[in-house]
Amino acid sequence: MTIKQLGGVFGRNPTFNDVTVEGQLTFDGELDINSDINLPDNKKITFGDATGGDLQIYHSGNESIIYEGGTGDLQLRGNGGNTTIMNGGGTATLANFANGGAVTLYYNNDLKITTLAAGAKVFGDLSFQSGNGIDFSATAGTGTSELLDDYEEGDWTPSADFGTINGTSITYVGKYTKVGDTVTILIKASSASADIEVPSYVGFTGLPFAAVHDGTSTVLTEDIDVFARQGFASTSSTALFFSASGSATGTGKLICSLTYKV
């Protein structure tokens, strides 16, 4: 190692001014620095393992600032590059971000986003552990919960297990969306022969979730102006019921959309 210095005091505890170090610098004890450390482009300051230490500061063409903000937060600001905050215990705070760079936050407890800059985008999925979600408790309200902790969408298979539904080669489509404790289902019965009819009532099983608080709706046909062919629908725990609806001479579809609570 070579030390070039333009001034200072050598001795048991030397001081240096304007020092240039060529090679590796090794020291025991504390290193006090009262001014800036300037590195050439593409050089690093690494603490810990050189291949993946606790802190690496790297400059590669864009302005980058990494600093402790005085409250225990590690704040990173870049000039259009990617910015990553990794924090396993404290509070990870994104104070400001501009110029369209990507932001990734890894945090073991809560993720809190106060403000997103105009045009900010998130690429990929945001995942929550079971029982956690998006907390709206900071907003005014008197509800029993302001946590959005569940969203799901998918298919369900209607099966006519009660009552009677007549028709030639009837096919069924079942779709659902669940948001929190609210489920919205869609059911469509179709026949190319246009002869679907429920003479009295029919009950379908296969609901994606059992209803705790039942919902009601209407059963529509493709000719909604013929009121005698329309009907009513309601859930009852694990089943969905249609009242008399359709026609053996002219009904090709029975359609119902209904919302209930679980």
C-alpha cells in the first residue's frame, strides 16, 4: 500500500489531509472522516463480505444518494435508476421518487405508502400473509373492520339438485368474485334448442361459498320484454334457487347475477 499525502501530522495517532491511497487500506480502531469520500465511477464502498456485504454504495452513471435520514430510516434517492429499500425491522419510508425509476420495498411488518408520484407504476404482484391486507382504518368510519384482506375470483359448477329445470342439452356457466365477506355470483343456463323452462322452482348446489346472509335477485331470459318468462332468485345457505321462469318454446338462456354475504 502506498499513501500519498499533501499535509498532516505523522505519529502514534497520525492525521492526514488530502490523502491518496493506492492499494488496500487496513486499519484497527475507528476511522473518523470529517469531509466527503469521493470515488471514481464504478467503484464501491463495501461493508462485510465483499460479494454481498451489509452496505454497498455503487455509482454507475446516475446520481445516487444513500443516507440515514435522522430518524432511523434509510433513504435512497436516484436519478431515474432503480431504487431498493431493504429493511427487516425498522420503518421503511420512501420519501420521494421521481423520473420514472422502479421502486421495490422488502419489509417484514407493515408496508405503508403515503404518496405515489405521478406516473408511478408497480410491476408484479403485491402479496400479503393470511389475515393481513390493505388497512383503511386511517379514514373516518364506524365499521367493524376497515381491513381489505381477501380478494378472489373464479368458476363454480352449478348442479340442479332440487326441483325441476327442463330443456335440451342445457349447459351451465358459473363465475364468482369475492371481496372481503361479499360474494357476487353469475349463473347462465343455455340451450341451443331454446326450450329451457323452470315449471315451479329449481335449486342449484355448488356455490363457491355458503351464504351467511342470503341474497336475492332476478332471473332474466334473452327476451326480457316477455315478463311472464322472467323469475326470481335467492340463496339459502349452500344452494341457489330459481322460481318459475323460462319457456319451452323460445327461451335459450336463463341468466342471474346475485350478491350475498359470507
